[in-house]
Amino acid sequence: MTRLERRYRRFLLAYPAGYRKAHGDELIDILLDTAEPGRRTPEIREALGLLMGGLRTRVEQAAAGPAWRDGLHLGVAALTVANLAALLPFVTAIPLWTVLSAFTVLAVIRGRVRLALPLLLLTGAKATAIASGVPLFDHVLIPITSGPRSVDGLFATTGPQVVALSYALAFAGSLVLAAGVHPLKARSWWWLAVAPALCVGPALMGESEFPVGVVRAVAELGLLAAAVCAARMARDPRWGVAALVYLISVTVAMAEHGPYLTVRHLAYWALLALPAVTAVLVAREHRRTALR
């Protein structure tokens, strides 16, 4: 195997394994036949073409099955990851409930939503109790020392209604998914890495009633931008559905602090809402154009 072929094969890793197995050798043969004699590295346009082609193929393969159901599954996954992210900084104080929340995320992303339902009920009830300052199941968090509805800062700026609604939304979505007859897709393990990213880094609006972490905002915007790109490539609204489900949760949380929100908060919400709505409209416009 020549150096050029090895490098071509590295770029082919952008494609799904099944596609590489079926068409990889054929693509390599074409690329080698058209390469200039003596060339040892792929041209930039070829490298970019392989990367974009691999990404497009992955997106098109992901756009299989009912769009609304798959989008709802993605949205529920995002909600459970956000719920886990709220607990992670307090894992030493509530290890059991943080682990149960992590298992909830794992059950959802692997498509086992029936298993996730009781876990959502348990963790949701406990989280709501913590936000309310009420002991439930155990007394590990009592007495409350950081205000009438927080434990060492946990849910210090979030009321019990918002916490309950976040878990209720994830539970309702999981219940709808569990009623389906067809199995759900298993999501990437990378979802487990998103939760730590949502709770680290400095606060963008730390001295406010609704603090937002810089890393969290960047991660959210990056994922929503990816949703827009995927929706455009596949002409499919599932990523827009997922984005709207997550946006509902963020909007409710912000609405609780309505009188105390600043221009930065409104800009943050707008930056989340714009790609979420765009992901739906782009897919709809492409589909309408295709039907003409």
C-alpha cells in the first residue's frame, strides 16, 4: 500500500463503516487512477470532498424512519443530558441520584425508553424535592443551608415548578416513544460526554438570576448549528424537532426569571431559537422544492 493510498483511506474514515465496506475499495481505485503521477498526499479539494461526502452519507443514513419520532428521541436525549448536567457538580453530595440520572441518559440514548421511564420518575421526584427544600427518599441533603430552595447551590436559581416540568417533558416524550412498536435507534456514546461540557467553565451571566455557562452556551450553539446543517443536507426535519423540544425547556426556565432577564439573556435565547426554527424551516423548504 502506497503512502497516498493510506492517506486516502484515512479520509475515508469520515464515511460509515458499512459504506466503506461496500464502496471503499472502488473509491480508492478511482482516486488513485486520477491522481497525478508521483503525488504522495491528496489534493485539498479531494480531502474536503471526502470529508463532506462522508458527513453527508452519515447524515442521510441517520435520516431513516419517522422523522417526528426520531426527532423526539433526540430531544428527550438532550433533556436528560441537561438534567444530568445540573446534578454533576454535586455528585459527592448526591452520588446515588447522580448515578441514577446517568443511567437514565444511558437508557435513553441506547433506545431503552421503557427502562428510562421509572428512572425519570425517581430522579424527577427527587430533583423536584431538592428544589422545594423537602426531604424525599433520604435525608442526605437536609438541612438546607443555602437558601429556602437550594442545597449548596443546587437549584439555587431554579424553582421546583421548572425542575418538575423539565423532567415531566422528558417523561412525556419517553412515554410517547415507548408506545411505538418499532425499536428506537441507539445513539452515539458521545452523548455521555455532553453532560460534563454543560456544567464546566466560567459563567457568561454569573451575577444574575439566570446564570449561563460559557462552555454550555458554546456547546448548545454548536449542536444547534449542526442540526441546521444536518437538516439541510438530508432535507429532513427530525433535527429541528429535537431542537424545538430542547428550546421549550430552556424557554420555560428563562420565563421563571422574566423580570430579571437582561439583554444578554434575550440574545442568548435568540441565538438558540434561530437555529432551532431554521432547522425546521430549511427541511420544510427543501422538501417543498423537491415536490415541485
